[in-house]
Amino acid sequence: MSFLNELFDGKTPTVAMVAAAIADLDAQLPAASTRIASARAVLGNVANMNDEEHAAADAELAAALRAEVRLRAQIAHLETVREHAAREEATAQARAEAAALRARATAAQKRVDTEHMPLIERYEAKAEEIAEIAAALQAIETEVAETNEAIAQARKGDPSGAHPEPVIDSTARFRTEDDSAREPKDWRRPRGRTLPLPTYGLRLPPARLDAPHFWPRGQ
């Protein structure tokens, strides 16, 4: 049995598994060096040994050296195994990501094919209604502005005449913030703030190619 099969119990090693095995073998290197040093220290007293003791000391040093060589060889082999495992895992990850992206693209295309047109039809119906409401609001504001301009001109031409009061526009009549309805500590919004008309900055782009803009009309 190879040392890899014994080390990983016949399983295909992952990068994490190999890294753990390398760390374990690295941790054994100091003990192997200590064993070699001890065997050499024993052989330093070879003059006082008999033949059997000398042979045993030689055998221990040889075994200690072989163990260290074997340990380092296993670590080097595991480094190669880790590189191979890293390439395999990177390839598998790339394949998984590619498959996930293909699935995402398929799902997105399905949404375009099945959901897009019903939503466009809903948008167009709502946009048309909003454009009609916005045009009516704008017409009111235009009429108020023109009427007040006419009143102003009439007063200027005949200051003593019986002229009507200026028309109160929608902003002043309906959309001025009521100070009493707000907490006094709310410093972010100034008191008496007037709100813009709903039509301010309104743009409703067409939903389909070559379709006219819904608002403003005539543009």
C-alpha cells in the first residue's frame, strides 16, 4: 500500500486534506532531527562500546537518517499532490460556475420570453393613464397662471376697478406643508415648505421601439 493510500484511506485527497497532512509531517521534523542528534551523540562514545553496542548505535543512526529522508520525501511528494489537487479543484469550480451561469442565463431568457411583454402591456396602460392625468393637471396650472396674469394686467390698467382676487393655485391650496402636523424637532424639512407638482420632472418613456413618449405630449 502506498503511503498516500494509507494516509488518506484510499480517498481522493483535497487541497485541505493534503495541507493538513503536510502540516502534520512538518511537525514531525524536529523530532526526527533530535533523534539523529541523539544517535550521533551515542556514537561519540564508540571507544567504550563493544561490537553489539556499536552495531546497535550504527543501526539507530541509519534508521534515524532514513526516517528523516523518508519524511522529507513524503512532504515533497505531498506538495506535488497538493498542486494537482488545486488544479483539479479549480477546474471543478470553473465548471460549476460556468454551469451556474448557463442556468442563470437560461432563467433570465425565460423571464424575458414569458414575463416581459405582459409587464410592458401593464406599463403602457398605466403610463397612458398617468400621462392623461398629468396633462389635465398641467392644463389646470396653465389656466391658473394665465388667469392670474390677466388679473394682474387688469389691475395694472385700472387700479380702482372691481377685479377678482387671484386664483389660488393647487400648490398653495393643497400642497403647502402644515407646520402643526410636523414634530417641531424635525429640522430636516423647513417650515412652510411647498411641494412640487406631481408633474414636475415627469418623463414617461415609451415601452416599445418607435413608440411616442407618453409625457410631455408633443415631444
